Amino acid sequence: MSRSRIEGLVGAFPKLMSTSSSEKQQHTFVETDSVRYVYQPLDRLYMVLITTKASNILEDLETLRLFSKVIPEYCRSVEEAEVASHAFDLLFAFDEIVALGYRESVNLAQIRTFTEMDSHEEKVFLAIRQSQEREAKQKMREKAKELQRAQADAGKRGKPTSTSFGSSSFGNMNTRDSPVADTVIPAEEKPKPAPQRATGKALVLGPKNKDADKFVDQLKSEGQNVISPSAPKTISAVPSNTEKVRLIMEEKLTVSCGRDGDLRNLEVLGMIMLHVTDEQFGRIKITLVKDDPRDIGLQTHPNVDKKLFMDSSIIALKNPSKPFPMNSDVGVLKWRFQTTDVKQIPLSITCWPSFSSSGCDVNLEFELMQQHLVLNDVAISIPLPSGGGAPVVTECGIGDYIHEAKKHNLVWSIPVIDADNSSGGMEFSMPNVSANTTGFFPVNVSFSSSTITCGIKVTDVKMYDTDVSVRHSFDSRLVATTYEVI
């Protein structure tokens, strides 16, 4: 069938509908000399199935009902703009119902399964993207090495010209990355050539850094996750976390709550990791303080002096003559806390479905129970009953929401939850849902935080022999590995 023929048939349908309305006929089909229009009103739109007059109208009506059930799976509301924005998703689903003009023997669940199946082309595309990302990282490492060599060369040549320039960061970078032999310049060649070459080289570094930045920006604009190398991009720039002693405190949180408000299990697994990059700071000791009345199980690394830690809360090696390992994250202390006390839960989630003859109304609320925590990028995911269509959100006091039609989830996103923003609620309704509360559970929660739940703090880092304080950086993070209401 040609495109003009299809456009002509579709264009004739509104005229036939106006004629039928004027004659006050209550039908679900309209016939012409050659075709039959089987239709179903959907608010302000019509779902229309065009068939031949010899087609079985009962089968056509059944096919039309299946088409109508597909639309709420992808559209929040039956409006022209919403349908147009999900046109491709609907076409893919319709293609599973009708093939070459004939209906396939499928139901709504099978259509959902077919449209969500893995794509071989997508896997190939992702593999290519990962390969491009690895190549980009390798190119950035090579460019970083080139920048380091250029900076070292410029610093080496610049040392004889000026005392202040020779004591800058150039002089500190030319000993490891690029071994450049010292050259003795005769007295008669000393006046100006060396400074001119040094400044000339230094001027060349600017464009190279700009090219590297443009290269990284281009990769990021294409969706690549490129991790920039740790080499400094400019001479005067000081990157973050450059301290030669770095402490990382991490907690992983597992929470399982009941839908009636009870706490079935809460488990916190924590660790302090030490990262040393300079051998002169290998023999250090770390002073801790435990400001937490709860019974938290602490465990030190086997090479750590356990008696010293139990007596003075100081982490140091059993053999003080040995340094900590260099350039690696070394776990020096672990802790574990487990409870079923509902007062210890960090974030309380309440999901309350209310069923009626017209459908189901759902109230969702959160409340921050531990006021010292700051939770970032909070996402609360509620599973929706199959076949219920798109939810109608009537109230969302904070954050934003999105309906993931393919996954049958409603995701409520809150940027930050803290003491100033400790509670909130959302309400939505689903008209086509029967009394089945299991359809809205389990509710899953994910978030990240730079504050931890247990009151363990690092107060000082000192040299083991001299008790001289050592400059260090400190990072802490809390990750919710599993957080659900079942």
C-alpha cells in the first residue's frame, strides 16, 4: 500500500466520524466501500484500526483493545504531545502486535518482554565506546608525560638565569620524570641566550595544555567518561589531594525495613585506608577518637600494633622500623555495627497505598532520622503494578520524579537531604489498579554522602619518632549498597 493511499484513508476518518455523529449512531466502527475503520475513543484522541471489510470484526476489536492497553505503558497521559514524544516506543510495541498486516498471538506481558530484550547492536556499540575511552585515556597519559618532560626541560634551562625562577616548581620536577644532563655554560655565552630559550619553551606549554583541555572537553561532549591524569596542567596550578599522606574513611550501609515501620536489619561496614606517596612519611602514627556510645566492633590490620590502639587509640605498625606500603590504599582499621533498633535508621521511608473503587492512591514520605548526615543524590524507586498504566502525580513537595515505563518504576529524586531539608512527601494515583499492595514494594533507596554514621574521627597524624605533625588530607564517604522497604 502506497503512502498516499494511507494518508488518504487516515484523512477520511474525521469526515466519516462527523457524519456518524450527525446521524447519532453509536458504533465502534465505520465502513466505506472498500475499508472498515474500527476505533476506540481515548479522551481527546482516537485509536483507529483500518482493515478490509472481509476481516473478522471480533478479532479486530480484540486487536484494538490490545493496542489501547499498550499506550498507558509508555505515556503518562493520553494527549497528543505525550503520544508524539513516545512515538518510537509505541511503534516498536505495535510492531509486535501486527506483522505484515496480520495479528501476532501475543499478550501485553510478552510485548513488554520483547521490547526490553537485549540488542546485539547495542552491545557492539558499547564495546566500541569502551575501546575509544581506553584509547583516550592512553593518549592523555602520553600527553601528560610530554608536558612533564617539557616542564622539566624548561626548569632545567631556567635555573642559571634567576635565583627566584630556579627555586620555583620547575626545579622540583626535573629530577625524576626526565633525566636531563646538566650543561656547564661558558662565561662568554652566559648573558641572554639561556633565558630566551627558557621563556620560549615556557610559552609553548600554554597551547599544548589548551589542546589537551580541548581534547578532553570533546570526549566529554561525546559522552565519554574520561579520567584526567594526575599530572599538573600548568606550572602554577596545584591539584586537589596533593598531600603525600592521605586518609580515606568509607562506610557501606545495608538496610532492610518492613512496610509497617519496623527495622529488620541495619548493618554498617566501615574502613580507614591510608595512602602514602613519599617514603619519608612511611613511619607515621595516626591518632583516632571514638565519639560514639554504641557498641561498634573495631578490628585493626594484623601488622598494626593492637595493644597501642586499645590503650591510646593510635594506629602504628608493630615494627616501627618498617614503613607503611607506598602508593597503595592500605586498610588499617575496620569496624562493623549491626542492629534492629529502628531509632538507628538514617532515613525513614513510608509508602502507604490506599485502594478504592476508582483505583489506588499512594502516599510516599521520607524523614531524616540522623540529623548530622547530609545525603546527596537521593533516589527513591517505587515499583508499579503491571498493567496499571502511568501514575498521575498530584503532589511532589520537593525534588523531581520520572516514570520509567519500561522498568515499571516511579523514581523520586531529591538532590540533598539534611537537617534543613529533613522531610518531604509525594502523592500519586493509579486508576487501573486493584487491591494488591505488593505491587508497590519493595521500595529501593540510593544515595551518597560525605558524612559517615559512626562517630570515628582522625584527630592527628605524626611522625613515629619525633611526634612532628604531618600534613595530610582526609576524605570520607557513605554509600548505600542496599536500602529497601519490603
